[in-house]
Amino acid sequence: MQNLPPNKKIILFDGVCNLCNSAVQFVIKHDKKDTFRFVALQSVLGQEILAYIGIDAKNIDSIVLYEPGIAYYYKSDAALQIARNLDGIFSFGTIFKIIPTGIRNYLYDYIARNRYQWYGKKESCMIPSAELKIKFLE
């Protein structure tokens, strides 16, 4: 935990989920300010971060955004916080904050429950290319 990069927001994601991996690639492409670093939920560091912030790993099938020493977000709140930090039109995604959290999370959970069926699943976590490896924490 001490080796987390300073001034970076950490996205914990399902490393075997095709939808999640596509979302990570999308964020990388639109993260022009180099704000984010990525950790698979299944990794040792991912498990350590979840334990540190007090989230039971057995109950999480969601993206988590961790801002070290500041806050953490999960489900739709994490997605909106991530969008807020992206460049261009994507930062306007925060307009969805007007939708009550319960409704946003109901939709989020519905997609999360069905993501493997709809988008498939990898046998193991993705391995980033050499140029993207710096964005992934181990």
C-alpha cells in the first residue's frame, strides 16, 4: 500500500471481464491528464486495497475508484467520478448524478450481474502491452 503512486486515482476492475477490460481501454484512451492507474480486483494488490478501505472482496462485483487518502467510490458513483476526470465530452457524464443513486445502482447491478453472459469472460486477467504497463499496478 505504501508503494501506490502519489497523485493518482486507482481504478480496481474485474480483470477477467471483457466489458470491464473494454472500459479500462476506453479510460486509458481518454485519460489525457494521466490521472488513473489500474489494478485487477483479483490481484494481491487489489485485494489489499479492498481490505484497507473496508470492502469485503466476496461482495464486490463492481468497479471501485480509490483516491488514496481521500475517498473511494464504487458502482455508479465510481463510473461518474471516472467520467468527471476524462477529457472532452465524457466529463459531461456527471449529468447522470441527477438520477437518484438507488436507480443508478439498480441499473449498474443489472449490467454487472449479466456482464459475463453478454460480453464474455477471459480465462485470466489481461496482460497490458509494454507501453501501457506503467498504468497497471501489481
